[in-house]
Amino acid sequence: MKRYFTAVEAYVASPTEAGKAEIDLALSKAYSKIDKAIKQGTLHRNTGSRKKSRLVRFWQRTSATLQDSSSSTSSAEIAS
């Protein structure tokens, strides 16, 4: 999960297509690890669901911040 958070933060710092692909790959790997832990009985299924939800919420919050900052930049460009 830490790799996913790091990838999202790096993407927000400098958005690129490669960064987006890295986020998708990290999310897929995190989901896979969580699902395997649930299957083995290491994690309860509700705990796994909570962890997956946390990953998605983190992306939604940071991407919303990214969109807000880009829209404020475009508003400033329009004003000038």
C-alpha cells in the first residue's frame, strides 16, 4: 500500500502519463496482495474491503486537489 501512496503523491507533484500508469499498476498489485491475504485468512474480508476503500479514497482526494489547483490556474489565465 505504501508504494501506491508514494506513486499517487509523485503523480500529483508532476502529472504525466507514465505516472498514471504507475498508479494503476501499484493499485492492481495492492489489490492482489490484499485479496491473497483474505484468501489465506490473514485478513478478515471486511478489513480487506476497508483497505481497498482507503486506497481509492486517497486517489479521489488527491486527484480532486490536483483538479482544483489546475482549475484555479486556468481561472487566473482567463482573468489576465
